[in-house]
Amino acid sequence: MKRLFFILQLSLFIVFNFFLLLSVYQFMGNQSNMQRLTYDTPVYDQREEFDPALSNLNSLQSLLKYCDSVSLSNPAKPALSSEKNFTEMAAAVVRKRFYHGYSLYGFSNNYMAMMMAQMLGGGLSAIVVPDDILKYPYAACSQQSIVMMQLLEKKGIKTRKVGFTGNATGHFCFEAYYDNGWHYFDPDKEPDAALLASYNRPSIDWLNQHKDVLVAAYPQYSKDYVLDVFTKFSYGPVSAFPAPRALLFQQGAKILSYTIWIFFLAAFILARKKYKKLAAATQGKKMSRRPSLQTAPIPMGLTAA
């Protein structure tokens, strides 16, 4: 048993130091090549609308302030509602804020989510926390939509997820509710904004009833691709975060990323105390088995003078 606790305390000490070092590394916010070991950083393809200057909008609050300032400097025209004006403007900002590519957690921002995703799978390290997505210049379709949906919700504009399940690939967009109707937005694949605006930015349901407009809205893709990907869709609940379980998982994992070393330190201390107790008990048994000089019998013939 003593040997078992010796091995246990040694193992716990090693694991404690491992997680402590990772927590310190994460706390320092290091953005070196230790971000991830098995993921190539997406590169801008020079075809999407992307403005590197907007990368300083690295939180939802800073993005909101920027959009508010643009709205104040460009007030809505009399024919446009403030909700429509803000949403159209925010859509233009978000599509230029990112280029396409999955932003994933790594060693420097949520190593527990990264490690658990390696074991559990399911894309659990693909970021859904808006403030964390905004730390990157690139984001996937779902991530760009999540950022804009949460931005609009902060302005009191209702949103809902639009999920596509084509044969070639899936896709993730959203709709915003203003002027008594739903309006379709796709910040990632960047449909023709001017064309959609000429139809008052219709819903995806309307676009599917007018497939010529749907195909024309995505001139960068083939007709077959558009009709495959964008015609099988479903809606999410209104004004609900589109990935609540992933959000809860990632928030919990980030807390563990900073604190899990404490649990291993406590376990090491307990194992150490138990080991010392067993060691003391073993030593006591050994001492009790040794003959005492005071009680040892005197051989016959040897008497004190």
C-alpha cells in the first residue's frame, strides 16, 4: 500500500506541474506557434471582402461601439427604419471583419477545450463564445453568424438560425427580424448584397420560392452548388443562442483551464499525507519488532559483580 501511494503522489505531482505550466502559459496569453500543434492557420485567399484594420474589434462590446459610431455618422434615411439601417451596416462590417476559416481553441486560450475535444470529438474546440471568436481574423460560417446574431440581439433586434443540409456540404446563416418581416444574412459566403437589397433583403423562404434570385445572389458558386446547399434548410428558435451546449462546455472548460491544477495539488497533498502516515506506521512496526536492550534476558552464569 505504501508503494502504491508513493507512485500515486509522484504521478499527481507531475500532473499538477503539467497543468500549472499550461495555466500560466494561458494566463500570459501567448499567441505563438503553440496555439495548436495539429492545425494549419487559415490563410486569406484574397477573394473575400476582408479588412485587416477591423481586427482591433476584438470583443463584442468594441464591435458594438464601432457599429454604433458608424450608425451615428450615417443616420438612417427617412425611408429606412433604424433597425434595418443598423442591420445592413453591421452585416457589411462583419463580412469585412473575417475571412473564412475555423477559429479553434488552443494552448493559449482554452487548452482544456482543445484536449477534451481531442478525446470526445464533435468539434468541441470550434469556438462559439463571441468574444473569443473576435480574437481571430478568420471564422467559419457558424462563427461569423453567431457574432452578428449576438450583436443584433444586443440592439434588441430578433434573430434566428438558418441551418442548411445540402448533399455537398452544410451551411449556417441567420435571419434578422425588422420592419415586420424576416431578412436573410450570410456573412461568410457573402452573397450579392446589392441584389438582395433590391428585393428588400428577403427571407431564405422567399429566395427558395424565387430560385432565379437565389442563384443570382451567389455568382461565385455554380448553379448546381447553390441549388444543392441552399434549398434544404431549417430554422432555429427565435432569439436563442444557436449553440447553447457548446457554449456551456467551452465556458466550463475555460474555468478548468485556469483552476484544474488546484485539484491535482490538493490530491497530491492528500496522497503525500497518506504516504507519510503509512511510512510512519511501517517504521513503527519495524521498531516494535527489534529486541529491547533493557528487557533482553541475561545469560546464565553472567551475573552482575
